[in-house]
Amino acid sequence: MARMASPAQLGYPAAPNRVGKRRVITAPRHLLQIEGMHPPQIDTMLDLAESYVLLNRSGTTQRDLLRGRTLINLFFEDSTRTRTSFELAGKRLGADVINMSVSTSSVNKGETLLDTAATLNAMNCDLLVVRHGQSGAPNLLAQKVDAAVINAGDGTHEHPTQALLDALTIRRRKGRLEGLVVAICGDVLHSRVARSNIHLLGTMGCRVRVVAPPTLIPNQAERLGVDVFHNMKDGLQDADVVMMLRLQRERMSGAGSLVPSPREYFRFWGLDAEKLAFAKDDAIVMHPGPMNRGVEIDSAIADDPVRSVIREQVEMGVAVRMAVLDLLARSNRRND
């Protein structure tokens, strides 16, 4: 197998860092969480993803980059956007992509996660994308397999590639991350997307707010470096970015005690034109999907061609996941 070309040979930009020097592209062993990452690492991933945005829009591909590599998508929870975008990202880079259906696999017959790890390791796959309902499952697999492991969402812990694509979307629209006011609104308590975004945006110098009823805010949320608001008017005041979250009723026990009826929730916490008016005039609206229209967001706002970047987030997702697969494959390449 031929060795992969260097970033420079592939035409990737070596973006300047904060002191004007050329930054070296670094490749992590796994991507399990955003917490603990440093600004240069995040910038590297975003810069590489930016080059893939341009590549994808040009209609060209890099099918030689991961030729001979195997990518397995192992999803223990339902997914449309994340699994499809990882599949598309892998195929655009030339990888052999396998989607494992847990509902028809040995896992559904009682096989343990560790036994699954041993089986996957015996298959000699190179990249393993994992979504699991239990926090920490991808980290456990990373300790047991030789492949590079990418966390595609674990329990209520983190969803690192979603935060990266959100950051890329914001940076492309606003030209920067540092100094922006970002309001994350809705079911923060159960949202791994919120946690990854809080870590990433705070690390990159954003002022992060969380806006939700008290029942949907984690205990001691302020320790995460965020400002907590319990009404939309104050939480959205002069915000640059409004990020709405889905109500995750499947993760709520006794959901009736946490939130009112969908109609009442929308009245107080759903994003509509009246509430969005408290944000800056050029504020953008985001949502990781899937959306509950009329519950956390009004359709007119979700489909607004100027303010909404929800569709752009989907496009950025493919580019970010291509960048992640690229970087991890470099770090984990086997000797020829």
C-alpha cells in the first residue's frame, strides 16, 4: 500500500497560528471528546475542514487518500445525519465503508460491548465510528481496539464532530469565533451537543450562554464557564448566534415533571420572530437536528434563508468528518 501524501502535497493550507507562524497539522490518536482540546488542535481541524468544503463544492474528490482503509460505522442508536455524513465522508476519501446494523447484529443477541470490540479488532478495520446510548462507550472501545475511534455521540456526554461542524459554520458566517456571544437554548440537561459546544466555544473565546427552564439545566452549570438564563429575552439579548436544541424526551424519566406541554414549551422557550428580535439583527440561527417544528423552533425561522444556517450545518458536517477521518488515518496508519 502506498503511503499517504503529506498535507502540503494534497494542497491543504498551512494556516497561520496566533503568532503568525505556520502551524503544523497535528493528528490525534482518537477523537472521543472536545473537553481538553486546545485552540491550535481545534483550529487545525477547522482549517482542514475548510479545505474540504472547497473541494466538495468543486465536485472533485480525494479517493486515493483512504484507499485500502476500512471504516466501520457502529451505531447503537438511530441516526440519519451523522451516520450518512460519515459514510459519505469515508466514500469521498476512498475508504471501504461498512455500516453495521446493531438491530441485526450479535449485540442484539446478547453480545457484550467488549466481545464486540474483540470481534471488530479481529477484522483489522482502520477507523471505527461509534454512537452509543451509554456515556463512555467509545472510550472503552478505544482502549480495546487498534483502530482509530471517533465518538459520534455517547449518552449525554459529548458529540465532538457536531461541535466542530457548528464551529466551522459559525466561523464561516461570522469570520471568527473569539468574542462572539452564543446562546444555547433548550434541553441542555440531556444534550451531548450542548456539552461539546460549551467546551469548544469556550475554549475558542466565545461567551457562551445556556437558556432553558431550571429543570433542563445541569446542576452547577456555571462551573462549565457559561452564563445561565431562565428566560429567552435576557438569554438572547444581543446574541450573535442562537443555537436551538431538541427536547430529548427519550432521555427523560417522568418527562411531564421536566417540561410543560409542547404548546406551552413553545410559548415560553420556542424560537419565533418575537424572541429572535432580542438577538442582534445579524444573528444566525442553528439547530443540530432533527427539529421539532412548533416545539423548539418556528418553521418560518428554521427556513429563513438569511438567518438560518441549519442546512449549511449539514454541508459542514461532511467536510468536518472528512477532515477528522483524514487526520486520524494519518495518525493511525500502519506500516506498509
